[in-house]
Amino acid sequence: MDIRRRLVLLAACLAFGVVALGAYVRLSDAGLGCPDWPGCYGHWVGVPEAAHERAAAVQAFPGKTVEPAKAWKEMVHRYFAGTLGLLILVICLLSWRKEARAVRSPALPTALLAIVGFQALLGMWTVTLLLKPLVVTAHLLGGMTTLALLVTLALGERRGAAPPIAPGVKPLALAVLAAVVGQITLGGWVSSNYAALACPDFPTCHGAWLPAADFANAFTLHRELGQTADGALLSQDALSAIHWTHRLGALAVAILAGILGLKLLGNAGWRGWGTLLLGLLALQLGLGIGNVLLSLPLPLAVAHNLGAAGLLTATLALNLRLMAAASRRQPLQDLAVDAAKTAVAHDQNVVA
């Protein structure tokens, strides 16, 4: 295993950790633990804890309450994200070496580095724009995109042909991947609007299958946290609309992924993938329901975010594997066509 592949695998594992830390920071209400960026109250290393440091921080940032516990959560997340960014920079530089470019294109590592740079900007805007829902959701999606591209890179290093697959499975797998991405987006919107407990019961919402909902204000993108576009307080109906839409998305993912998992179980060579997909789906649905019924305990809420990352990774890896199977099947089809043509020509010669 060469150094580049080792770094890609390390970065992919670290990306999972950054996703988990980001969820922990957001769900423990520590997203504004540091009012500045990239340091914390002017500290690049550590946070203000001593009495004189806290006094200086209050003086430098009037109106801010210094909470070292929350500040540390935010800074640890930044340290891990920064380390991930440096790893990706090294991977990109290695990909541009002459011998590396002779084997594979550096386009994907370069795109990944660009996304990480934009992700850093989103992290800064999350703080400076005071947790604006659109920015927070985009930041979450940036983290998931970084993870997905690292997984793509890691799987691109893998060797070995994929087993054949029944027709129709590949488009279904693409639909599942699209549904998972859409559901993660909805989940980010739920989290960034603090709407996870807008419907405190399950499977209904406030005892109704069609709860009162204000979709217009719920999905207005350009607004401040907890407010409508006009600056009014975001209503309970709007929060219910956000939460209920996420549940409907979960139902769509469950149906599509369930069908795909059962199809994979019926194909020799793909049963492991089917078991993995159905297992992750059941786990994620259970975590989502548990978060509602148990009023969003922090460990369960973080696990739900990791479950989303796991489901995204699995469906992406599955699609990449199916693409490999399709590319393997095509030459066999060509050989079959050539063989048929040869047989026809032979028969014609015999008749002649």
C-alpha cells in the first residue's frame, strides 16, 4: 500500500470523526462557543480559561459570555477539521506528481481541496453570521461531500472485478443515493432550525397525520435563525413543516433502500451489500425514532448524524461497485456479439 492510499484512508476515517464532532458541537449548542474565527477570543491555541484571560476576552468581545467548555468543543472541532484539510492538501500535492498523473487524473483530489477551502469559509460564516440556517446546512453538506469524495478516492484505489448484477439494480441504486443525499439535506435543515422536537410524538405529529404546517416560511432559505424572512418569530407550524417533511423523506428512503436491499439479497455476490444496506437503514430509522421518543438525547442525536454518514458512504460505495460491474459486463457483451457474428458467417460459408 503506497503512501497516497494510506493518507486517503486516514483522511476518510478522520472525515467521519469531523462529521461526528460537528454534530456534537451543533447539538450541544456550542456553535458560537468562539465568537471569532479561526481563533477563539483571539487565542489560536487553547481558549481563555484563567481569570485574566476571561476578563480580557470580555473586554475584547463586549456582550459575549465566555464559556470555556463550549469554546473547547468548538476549537477541538476546528483542530480536527484543520488537520483533515492539511491531509487533503498533501493528497492533492501527491496526486500532481508526474508518476501519479501517469496512473490517474488529479482532478478529483484537486476538486476535493477546493471544496475543503470553501468548507473553511462556511465554517467562518457559521460564526460571523450567527448560525444562519442556510450557512449551517451548507456547512453540514460540505462535510458530507468531503467524506463522500474521500470514499470515492479510497475505492478508486481498490483492485478486483465486481460480480455481475441483474438489470435494473443500477438505476435503483442511483435513485437511493439521490434520496439519501436529499434526506441528509432535509436533516441538516431540521438541525440548523432546531426543529428536531417540533413533532414530539411518533408516528403522528401533535396527534395528527397531517399536522398544521407553514411550508412557505419553513423553507425560506434567506432568513435568520428562528425568524421568517420579514424578521417575525418563526412559528411552531413552520417548525412542524420542517420536521414532518424530514419524516416523509425518511419514508421515501426506507421504501427505495428497502427494495434495493432485497434485490441485492437475491443476487449472488451482492448479498453482503444487501445485508449492509438493510442493516444501516434499520439502524438509522431506529435512531431517528428514538430521538423523537426520548427527546433528543445528545449521544443518540450524534449517532443519528453518523448513521446518515454511514448510509451515504454505503450507498455511494455500492454505486461505484455497480459501475465497476457494468464496465466489466460490457466487454463480455461485445464478445458475445462478436461470437454471434462469427457463427452466422460460418453458417453462411457452410451453406455456400
